[in-house]
Amino acid sequence: MERTKEPLSERQLARSIRPSHTPLDGDTVFALATGAVTVDPPTALPAALSPETALITAIGSAAADCLARAVLVGVVAAEPVAGIPSYRTMLPGAFE
């Protein structure tokens, strides 16, 4: 299941940060699971699907939304550095 969630988060990074995955940007997503909660598979699941499909999809979708919000919070909170302007300095009227 771990390998399936990662691409969903990585795709969200690519949608939120352009360009993403360049050699110098450090955009990496880490995920951690404790396994403390168990979820029973749905009973009406087609035989061709893994019992974890619905759960992986729900978790991946929630993780992508969370990551998009985190990127937005980071962009809004960023301050200028080394002469590179921030969103706040470029559009100060957006915060009045």
C-alpha cells in the first residue's frame, strides 16, 4: 500500500509547484503509517480489485488535498530571501 500512496502525493506536488522535482528544490513527500487502525474491506468489491483499493484511493485523495493546502500555506507565509521576492511582496494588496 505504501508504494501506491506516494505517486498520488508526488503528482499533487507537480500540480502545486512548477517546476517540481528539479535537482535543487528539495521537494520530497514523506508518509508514515502506524498500522494501529484496521479497516475491513468493502463487501461489494469487484473481484478484479484489491481489497485495499477503496482505502488507498481515499487516503491518497486526502493526502493530496492536505499537501496542496500545505504548499499554499508555505507560499503565503514565505518571506523574501537573497533578493528573491515572496508572494506577499509581489502582491501586498492581497493581504490587506
